[in-house]
Amino acid sequence: MASLTIARIEAIPLKIPFEPVGSPAGWRRAWTGLDTVLVRVETSDGLVGWGDAFAYHCQAAVKAAVERMVAPVVLGRDPRDIAGLNHQLQKALHLFGRYGITMFAIGGLDIALWDLAGKRAGKPLAELMGGPARTEIDAYASLFHLHDVEIVAEHTRQALAQGYRYIKLHETAEPEVKAAREAAGAGLPIMVDTNCPWTPAEARANALRLKAYDLYWLEEPIFPPEDFRSLAALRRETGVPIAAGENACTAFEFEKMLAAGAVTYAQPSVTKVGGITEFRKVAALAEARGVALMPHSPYFGPGFLATLQLAAASAAPSLIERFYLKLEARLYGDAIDPVRGKFAVPMGPGLGREPDPEVIKEYRATE
């Protein structure tokens, strides 16, 4: 019998418009389109798996990394050797950095290989990983950086009316956080993601100021994000729960973070950390240290499905992030939209759903 090999790898850039509702924190221009790089992997027997390489504002570079760095290393290799290929790629490409675009590209391939593994077994990934421990997962609405007290309050009320019971803001100013708290009322969990704006001293002053609004967590308050010692001091000295990890790549960085006592909630991003293989290592480290896992997942493609499968297989429950925006088109229709504040875990083989080929065709980005 002929051996099974990776026959083809394609990086597919998509740009799907959405209604402008502000800008991501740290960016000076309005954000109106969602950049995605799908990673399509076809094996020698014709089976296709789908991956997702993080590509917000770096789409061309990520596509090139998949096609010119990752694909040449793994074409012709056995797609079932997922851990081995992930390790070989990390080793072969370490010269280009173990953060950022290199790891995004490796992660995109890794997710596609796991999708193939589930399809070959005829099972959803959660089942391959020992679950599912749950078939529904609580969602939280992740609002954009709106810079406007009235709009923050309005979006908070809208999200609650749609069934969300957790709200995350991307704000750095007290008036916007106060507006959300007043709109939500006492007791409803509100998180604040600041995207690494402050020095340790600034973070301490702002954390103490925002503490009055009963934050569920304060996310990435310090620059640089890998200053784990300062994060740990902030958490210890203010008593405010700290979340971080979307910018950390590989389990080695998370080990440093957890050893420092930097976070209450660890936030690996499956499309950034190195894929499902690396995410599972991070999950094991967090469980061993008693740190809750709250995946970073503000995306709508295979990476989001992978996050749902990972969360479903976890022994401990987590919350799953959903960008609060209205896309012009969606790869999975309404199949993965939250209902009454919960996501249903798709139980088809592999990631659980197949992307809509018409959406891929219509929204494929040109060079």
C-alpha cells in the first residue's frame, strides 16, 4: 500500500468586510475588514484539512511564511506525525524567531493536520482528545476599542440583550469602564483588555483606579507583554485578577509566565502559540499550576473551531471570546454563533465543520 503523504499546501488569504465599530486598541485607523489566512492541506489520498494562521494586519507576510517556509519542510511527509512535524518546523525555522509570523504559520499547518486526523478517525477533535467534557461553552462579547462612553454603554446593553452574560472591553480610560459597569449593573462579569499600553507604575495606578468597577480580569496591562515579573507584582500588590498570553508563543514562554505567578488566567491563542499541539502543552502546564485557561479566540475560521474543540475536551470549563461585530459573510454561516450566550461545540469529524467554498471564492484577497 502506498504511503500517506502531504501532497499539497495552499495558503488562502481572505478579507471579509464588517461594519466599522471603532478600532483595535493600539491602531490609529478604523478597522473594516477581517484578514484571514486559511491553510488548506491535501493528502495523497485526497483528504483535505483546514487550518488558520493568525493574520490580522500581517496577511501577506503570513501567507508567504506558510508557502515559502513551512510548506517546503513538510511536503511529502506523513500527515499523521503531527507532533513530530511541529517539532521539526520549530527547530528548522527557529533562526527566524520563535514569536510572531513564523509561529503563526506553523500553527496554521498544525491545526489543518489535526483536522485531518479527526476526519480520518471519523471523530470530532474533542473526542480524540479524551472528551467532550461539555457540548456547550459560555461565550463573552469582545467589544472593540470604541473610545466613546455612550457607544460603550450601548454596545454593552445590546450584547446583554442578545444573551451574553460576560462582556470584555478594549478600553484604557476609566469613564468607558464606568459606563459599561453602569449599563451592565452589579455582579455581571466585565473584563478589560488594554493591549499592553502602560509601564508597571502606570499599570498599578490604573489597576487601582479600575478596581472599583469589579473587574473579572484586567488583560495585558503592561508593556512589554513578556515582563512577567512586573505582571506578577501588579497582581500581588493590587489584588486585581490578571489575564495575559495572547502574545506568548510556545509552551516555554508560558512556563516562564506561570513560574513567575504573573497571571490569574492564561490566554494561549491557538492560531498564534503554535497550533493545537503547542496549545495542549500550555493547557497541561496551566492545569499543573492551578491557573485557569481562558483561550484568546477573536476569530471566525478554523482557529475558532479548534478553540471550541480544545475547550470542550478540557476538564475545567472556560469562556470563549467572540468579537462583537457583524461580518458581511461567514465561513460557517450561523452554525457557530452563540445562542443565549453559549456556543454549541460542532460534533462533525475533525474541527466539526467545513468552510463554505462560495465564501472562500468570493472573499479571496488579491495580491
